[in-house]
Amino acid sequence: MSSSAAPARTLRAAFLTPRSIGLLLLAILIAVVFALLSQWQVSRAVQQGTVVARATEKIVPLSSIARPAEQQTDASVGQRASTRGVLVPRDTVIASDRLNHGTRGWWVVGHAIVDEPRGAQLAVALGWAPSEAIARAAADEIRRSAPVDGPLVGRYVDSDAAQPSTSGDPDALDAVSTARLVNLWTQDVGQPTYEGVLTLDRAPDGLTDIYSPKPGEQVELNLLNILYAIEWVLLAVAAFYVWYRLVRDRWEQETAPVDAVEPVHHDV
């Protein structure tokens, strides 16, 4: 007389047993604790974060924050600065893709030979124009004028990365890069060049003042606390994975097929 075996329990049913639900509640409790610890680590990172504030709006001598032929530093970028020098009219060029209060337009960029250190070269963004025609007209007017010796006051900003011009016109740039400007300047005084660009506070006639806002304050977070917070999150996820594996492994053991036992034959 043959007897039929009871159907194997499904995996879903295994997850709904009281034992599995109890383990799930324990995993949730552990995950909540880990999540709270992660949140605490994040709050610690924010509380211990150092706000890097610089007095960027105080006008300082350009030579006190930067040196020619040296890379720009965090202390120099965005700082309002002043120097004195002579603008070389024939080296005036225009640059496209310049935003001013969110409006795309053109810069007129000049070449200055400054007094400190004497003979050092500086790229100066003179002003902004809403169209190429206005920018070219202003640049042509400056080229026809006599060299101007006077104070240069503005914000010292990063130079763009060097890019080849796609317009074919050496006087119309796609990027305000001092590395490229040096090769375009006709008056080579043999002196080093400041790496950054000085955007003037007051534009010449025919141009609009360049909008160069105060750089935002930087917050340095405690990275070690951030890493700890990530670890606690991973542990919270691991708690659910351990619960899943415990239930599944038990189910696989219960439903594993039992190998048939071969009968033993004895010779008579």
C-alpha cells in the first residue's frame, strides 16, 4: 500500500512562518539601530564641519595673493584685488560664451603690464557685451586708443583651460586662457604672467560691467564620520540579507530530496 508524501512547503510559506517573522522583526530592530547610528555620524560630520570663509570682498594688492608663473591657490581665486599697470591696446581680444547675470554674451579681454612685480603680465577682462558686434566695436575702439596707465581693480578669477579656437579668428576666443593669450600678445616683455584673470569692477565705455559675484563659502565635512555613516547603512542592509539567507537555507534543507537507499543483496 503506497502512501503519498506531503507537498513541500513553498519558499513564500517559509517566509510567513512565526519563526521567520520573528527573525524579520529582529532584523528590523537591528537595522533601525544601525540607521540611527548612521544618522548620528552624519550629524557629527556636519557639526564638526569647518566653514571656510575668506574676506574676498576686501581689496588687497594682487601681488599679496598671487605670483606670476605660479599656480593659483584657493586663497587667491575669487579675491578682490588691485594692481597698477599699462594696458596694451593692440593685444585686445574678445571671448565668446560669457555669462552675465545668466545672459550669454562676450568678454573684451586686454593685456596689462603691471608694476608689481615690475613688468609682469596680466590678462584683464575689461567688460561684457551682449553680442559679438558690440564686443568687436568696443575692442576696435580700445585698439585705436593710446596705452592707458592706471589702477586695475576687480576680482581675480580662474583662467579657463586652453582650447583651440573654432572660429579661425585669433582675436575671437572660445576660452579665456592665459596659456593661449600669452601666445597671442604682440608685446612680449619677457616677463612671467599671472595665471589668473582680473575681471574689472568698472567696464570701459560701450561695455557692461562684468558680473563677478562673491564665491560661496565652502564647508569641509569630517570625511571619517561620513565613512562611518556609510558603514552603518551597509550593516543595516546586511541585517535583512542575513534574515533572508537564514530562512532560505532552512527552507532548502527541508525541501532537499532524500536519496533513495539501495537494497543490500546477500548471496545465498
